[in-house]
Amino acid sequence: MAIRIFITGGTFDKEYNELNGELYFKDTHMQELLSLGRSRLPVNIKTLMMIDSLEMTADHRNYIADECEQCEEEKIVITHGTDTMAETARVLANQVSGKTIVLTGAMIPIKFGSSDGLFNLGSALAFVQSLPPGVYVAMNGRYFNWDNVRKNRQTGIFEELKSVSTSAE
């Protein structure tokens, strides 16, 4: 079965306006990225919205959750802005069950050429195929459980809230 890719916006799909220096949304770059990465995975892509995650409301998050719940695919990748990715992951974890959902994004827009977006997308596509049902965030080559992740605003890197102990205490 195909992997569902939902587009919600975020830095991932932002463009740069050379006249006024602002970032804006035009179209998703997903098809271009999949081609650039030479992906041969069957995917179904749907744009849900193109907004900065700081503008995302509870209604937006509920809409994303409804789309995840209603789609026939059991493996879902969501491109999302990094600032509130963990909030959306929490909503999805509370509203959607029985599916593997991986949220990912970029710190630098794809169109800038030096973006981490292609790497994060590739990681998310690999993780969604190998992780058990649940909600995850994939950034910086790692995956995180939805309830144990935050964006470190000083370093720009996603990290665990608490380390998982590997030894018996």
C-alpha cells in the first residue's frame, strides 16, 4: 500500500521574495523532492494547507487528525513547520490510532539549496515504513516519540525531553 503524504506548509515549502525579502508560500515542492531523491515509493500526496505552524490553530490540527483518520493508508508522513510540530503530534496521538504517522520539516526552506528538508523527508519515509503504529517526529536523522521531543530553540535541533534509561535501576 502507498504512503500518504500530507502537506501542511512550514519552512519546508516556503519561497523567498527577492523584492521584499519575505518568505511566502506558493506550491509544495514535494514532487520535485521525491524526484530529486530518486524515490521509488508509491505515495499519495495531498496538500491540506500551506501555513506557518505558528499560525496553526486547534481547528487546523483537528483537520489534520481527521484527514489521517479518514485516509485508507496506514503509513502517513506529514510535512509541518518545526515551531509547533510537537503540538500537532500530541493532537494526532490523542485522536488517531492504528496508524504510523511521522511528522517532519525543515529549518531552512527547500528553495534555499542548503536545506535539511530533503534529508529529513528521506528519513521520515524510511521511519514510517519501519516503525510500529504510533506518532513520531523525524528530524536531524533521528526519530522521536511524540511525547518525548522538543525543538531546542538555541541550537535549532530536535532533542528528547528526557533520556530513556537503558539499564535496570
